[in-house]
Amino acid sequence: MNETRFDARMRDHAATLAYPPTPDIAGRVWARLSAGPQRRPQRALLASVVAVLILCLVLSAVPETRALMLRVLRIGVVQIVAPEPTPTPHVTVPSPRPAAASATPRPTPKPVQAALFPFMGKTTLDAARKSAPFSIPLPSLPADLGQPDLVFIQRQFDEAVVVVLIWMDPSDTTRARLSLHLLSKNVLAQKFAPRVIVKTTVDGHPGVWAEGEYPFVLRSGDIEVRRIVDGNTLIWVRDGITYRLESRMTLDEARKVAESLR
Amino acid sequence: MQTHQQALFRLAFLMLGDAADADDVAQEAFVRAYRAIDRLDAGRPIKPWLLAITANLARNRRRSLTRFAGMLKRLVFNEPALVVPMEQPVVHLAELRHRADALWRAVRQLRAADQEVLYLRHFLALSEAEAAEALGVAAGTVKSRSSRALARLKAAIERDFPELRELVDDA
């Protein structure tokens, strides 16, 4: 490698990065410095702890957010901050055909909310299979699904690896039809306030079904992945890998797709 | 402060990927620097010293619960989500994927130590001596770290960033 040439090219490209506008940091700092006396580090730490406690209390006092604080479930590496689980799904996204037989996705006028850009680590399926420390199976259902349209692999120090597979909706290229996340150990994913949570199984492995729109955040040092499909999510754990299947399918349909992974 | 605020903000933004966090970290860096100004050796350049404080704070911030609390607050109160700028619908992905953003994403795949030396040397265009001051290492160490980081970046580009191939082709 001609390191000098690469070095120079990289410098040129890096110089064109668009940063957010720099705020008036100096003005705020002067305001802070003139506002009060110096705090000792212990006091600052204590203040942080108190601030977090106050935040929790404030959040729990707001009716709309109280449910958020009620329960934290864990399935694989996914934490779900949610209301008490409901025994059966009471929000079901209608689907004209079972997943196994569906040839085309159900059209819906609602635009996709999740943006697919910018995710780190765009790659190909073959490259992801070569570099991921675990196998990347694909669903064989629905029959017309084929290979994913977008593949991302993200890693944090080689210990936390996330693979994201996205199948676009053939009838609407601006939205995703289905996405599958494969999350290794040491990744922390968090999901907030789904409307329905049901414990289930996939091929006998423990799983959770979550319905409703909710923020999903994946944390592995940097936060890069958000929810992709506005629909429901089936999460299950197999051989130490946590799988998340996002779709607009029902639980039964999603489970058939999950059990078709090969 | 106004002379250096942009560099501090940008380094924090590169390390954290969030403008609000970067603003907080840059402010805190100035406050700490102000309180420790007596410990700055006369004749020592101030910019690398400020960047060193910023990098330390950003590293801690990445690991801390503070971001989680902020994120939770933003989610609950429907404030704009954190993270990376220029989020666009996939339909515009091709035309909006600027190579500089791709390069930043490629760098973020590297280890934190590699990221930091590349941010200082290539994104903020610090000299080897300035980067050495900011990292608290010898200039020769910056050179060798940069070289290793560039090699890893090249491998990441070849593996995951076909849109950046031009950068590494015949280089």
C-alpha cells in the first residue's frame, strides 16, 4: 500500500465531512463559570445520581410514561422496558394470507417511519458471512422472499457483533418489508413501551413477541441501529445469538418465518 | 475559548456522534481547563491540552449512564432522537451518501484508540506533535499508531465500504 497516497486521500475526504454548526460554547461556559462556586468531584457525582433519581421520579409521575417504568424484561441481549405482559396479543396487524403462502406484501398507505440511513457497515451477504463470528441463516419463508436487499455488519472491538438483514418491499421501495437482526453477546439492545408483550417459543427456544410502535435502540458503544419496520417484533434466542424479526406479520406468521431459518 | 471551541466540539462530535453530547462535553472541557489552568506548563500549547481533556471526557461519556438517561428523557418527551446527522429515507440513500460520511462510518468500525488518532490527525488536521500532546504520547508513537490505524481502516474499507474503494485503489 502506498501509505502516503492513502493518507492524503483520506485527509481530503475527512476535510469535507459536514459537522453540525458549532454552538456558542464559550458563552455558555462563561455563564456557568460566573454562576456558581466550584463543586468537588464527589459532589458532582452525588448530583448526577440525584439527577437520575429525580428524572426517574418525574417520569414515573407522568401517567403516559409511568408504564415505561413498570417492568424490565430481558430476552437474550434485548432489554424491554414495558408494561406488564399481556396474555394474548390484542393488537393484531391483519394480513390477507399466512406468511408461508404470502407472495406479495400487504400494501398499506402508511409510510415507513424508520430511516435506513445511516447505518454503519453496509456490506454484502457473502462478506458478512465471512466476517461474522456466527452463522447467518436466512428464512425460507415467505417463499418469494429471496436474499436480503441490504446487509449491515457492525462490531465493537470484535466482541459485540450485530448483523442486520433488510428485505425491501417490492411494491414500495421506500419501505422495508422485513428485517432480521442477529445480535451477539455483549450487545445491549433496548426497546421501550411496546403495547403488547407475549412470551412465546421458536422451535422450542425462548422468545418474546412485542406489538405496537415503540422506540428501539441498539447500544454497543455507539448507537447506530433503530427500528426498521413499523410493525411487530419477534425476538428469540438460539445458541447464544439473539434474533429480532421485524415485520408487519402476526405472531403465527412471524413464528413460521423464524422457524424457517436455514 | 472561541478560538478553540470548534475543534473541541468537532472532536467530541466525532467520538460521540451526537451534537448535544458534544456540546456538553466541550463545555465541560473548558470548565475543567479553566479550573486547572494553573497546572498548564508555560509554553505548552493550549489546543492539544484542551483536546486531551475533551477526549477524556468523551471517552467517559461513551461509557457512562448519562447518555442512557438523556436518551430515555428524549424518548419519553419526544425530543429529537440522538445520534448521527443526515438521516434520510432509503429512497434517497444513493444520492445522499456522501463519501465523507462513509469514511466516518468506516473509522467508527475501528477500535477507539485507532479512531482517536485518525480524528486528531486526519479529521482535525493536527500535526504529529499536537496529536502527541493531545494523546499524551511521543510523536513517534502517533506516527506508528496512525500507520496501524490506516492499515486497519484500509482493510475495513476493502471489506465493508465499496463506495470508498477509490480511496484505497492503487494506494
